[in-house]
Amino acid sequence: MTTRVRPSSKRCAVIGGSGFLGRHLVEKLADKGYTVSVFDIRQSYELPGVTFYLGDLCDKQALLPALRDVSLVFHCASPAPGADDRALFERVNISGTRTVIQACHEAGVQKLVLTSSASVVFEGTDIKNGKEDLPYAKKPIDFYTLTKIQQEKLVLEACDKENGFLTVAIRPHGIFGPRDPQLVPILVDTARRGKMKFIIGNGSNLVDFTYVENVVHGHVLAAERLRPESPICGQAYHITNDEPVFFWDFMSQILVGLGYNAPRYHLPYWLVYGIALLLWVLTVLLRPLVSWKPTFTPMRVALAGTHHYYSCARAKQDMGYQPVVSLKDAIMLTVESYPHLRQGA
Ligand SMILES: NC(=O)C1=CN([C@@H]2O[C@H](COP(=O)(O)OP(=O)(O)OC[C@H]3O[C@@H](n4cnc5c(N)ncnc54)[C@H](OP(=O)(O)O)[C@@H]3O)[C@@H](O)[C@H]2O)C=CC1
Ligand SMILES: CC(C)=CCC[C@@H](C)[C@H]1CC[C@H]2C3=C(CC[C@]12C)[C@@]1(C)CCC(=O)C[C@@H]1CC3
């Protein structure tokens, strides 16, 4: 006779746990006394109480050992938005997420928390205080967004109270903080190349940037509140700093904090967007001959020149969410964490 070990509620797995958000999440979970299995295609650190399983999440046989005796899974793996590779996004975010769900069923996992994105409703035009009932983008602005939409739908539709499999999706926006490989490094690289002189549009567009610890807090709350009687089952939740900020003020604060000049001159939004679109078409047409990634993609220009901030009222009401680090402190902590990116370093 085989006896099945009942998964402990203090054992969890983090798929994508070597990444920026994933590692912060793993550190918090370990601090809270969880035993954590990390599944990722790479291992970027070591931590007591954390076991690493390396592999591609599209490979169920590789994934299953990481989910053994685990009751709770966080799925925060995705190719980076800058990958611009439709086949890769579809393989990892869509078929890979199907594989994750199947593996959860086979391993007897009871709860799945997905890291989705607030961008699933963003089409490149203004969103002001967007709520979760906004429809998914009909014309997603890139393949990353397109596949994040499909991924979120798959996870929420898999929620099945009768069979004891509960799911929830967290939609963060503009995550930043120590060790982020995207936001600050891209910004500094652009400044070092002398391209951070211009403000796209009139500079009055409000945007959410979310400190990584607040995103982690949202994930942990969701996991701990995910019970059959809870309203959060099968739902998506915006998690932000709840302090929308002018996009260009935020960028300027980071730049000035690191010793660079803030951008000063204005360029018309539609001119820059048109150029970005043209460059993107050219890179697609010339791809077999030239491999070049423009800094100014249509998605980036849209993010830099439109309003996109979201309401966290639903997360506050259903999970008691409140940001734990203010934007002011978050910017200070972030700037301090990048001494090597300072001007002159
Ligand atoms: N950063 C942000 O501003 C936002 C992020 N999100 C979402 O949050 C999640 C985490 O993002 P972030 O931490 O920034 O991203 P990272 O790229 O830092 O982390 C993702 C991790 O997943 C790994 N990974 C990628 N593909 C696979 C695969 N096939 N199998 C196993 N592991 C894989 C990555 O490895 P490798 O690095 O080698 O590719 C990386 O370690 C993502 O789902 C993202 O869509 C949502 C909103 C905003
Ligand atoms: C709020 C949100 C979803 C932020 C996501 C982070 C990145 C998309 C941004 C981080 C650095 C930004 C940046 C630009 C666009 C958006 C980012 C990549 C520019 C390319 C916009 C045009 C410029 O003038 C240069 C900017 C460099 C930094």
C-alpha cells in the first residue's frame, strides 16, 4: 500500500524563483518559516532552507520533483518583455503555464498564485485608476502582453473549488527595487549614451511604479487568504504602491539620485511613437540580416508617454492589502542599492 504524504502548508514552490521578483519572494517566504523549492532555468543564489530544481517549466517531468509534497505554488517565471520573440512567449507563457497547471494537479498542489501583469488591460492609451473589471486588451501592444493575457485566463479558469484547486492572479505594475535587471539599468544605460535629455509628451502622465517588497507582500497575502470560502478564488488583483507618480518625475528622481541630469527638453508624443513604430517595422523586416534591438520600442514609448495607473481597492477590500514601503522610501532604497551604476562609478 502506498501512503501519500499530505503536503505541508508551510512548504511551497516558486517557479521563476531565481528572477528579480522571484528571489525577493523566496527571501520573504524563507523569513516567514516556509520551506521553499525554487524551480528555474538558472540558479542565481543560495539560501538556507531553499532547494533549487533546474529546468524548463515547459517540461513537466523536470517540474514535478520541485512540486513534490508542496501545497502552494507561486508562478512568476516569464521571458523578459524585451525578448520580442513571439514563439518563446507562446511556448513559455501559454503552453508552459498549461504544463504548470497539469503538474500541480498531478502533484496534489492545492493553491496556485500567478504573477500576471496590470499590462493585460493596456493597449497603449490612457488608463486612469483602472479597476480589475476593465476588459483584457483587444489589441495587446506586444507579444509579451498578448501571452500574459492568455496565461492569466488559463490560471483563473483552472480554479476549481470542488476539486480543491484554488487559483488567484496578482497584477503588479512597474516593479522596481534592488537587483532589478530592467528599470534602473535600462535608464542608466540610456543616460550614459546621452539619450536621456528628452521628455516624451508634456510630462504630466501619471503612472504606477511598485516597490518589489509591496509586490511580494501582495503575493503572500493572496496565498494566505486563498481558501475555498474566500472571494479571491479565481480573481485577479492589482498590486501597486497606490501612489501614482508623474512618469518623468519618477525617472528624474532615480537619475538625479544616481548623479545624472534629469531630462529637460520635450518631444511630441506622436512623433516619437511614429519613429519607434517605424524602427520596429524595420527591425522585423531586416531581422535575418541585422540583429539590433532599439531602445525606443512602441511599447516603451507608450509606457513613457501615457497615463497608466490602477486602483488597488479590490486588493485592499478582499485581502487587506496596504503597501508596506512608501514610494519615497522605495526610491531611496533603490538608488542606494545601485552604487555601481552611479555617474562616474
Ligand atoms: N518586472 C516588472 O516590472 C513586472 C513583471 N511582471 C511579471 O512578474 C514576473 C517576474 O518578473 P521579473 O522578476 O521581472 O522577471 P525575471 O526575468 O527577473 O524573472 C523570471 C525568471 O523566470 C525564469 N524563466 C524564464 N523562462 C523560464 C522557463 N521556461 N522555465 C523556467 N524558468 C524560466 C527566468 O530565467 P532567465 O532570466 O534566464 O530568463 C528568470 O529567472 C513575470 O511573470 C513578469 O511577467 C509583471 C508586471 C511588471
Ligand atoms: C510603469 C512601467 C510598466 C514601467 C516598466 C519599466 C520599463 C518599461 C521602463 C523602465 C525604463 C524605462 C525607459 C523608457 C521606457 C520605459 C522603460 C523601459 C525609455 C526608453 C522611454 C524613452 C526615453 O526617452 C528613454 C527611456 C529610458 C527608460
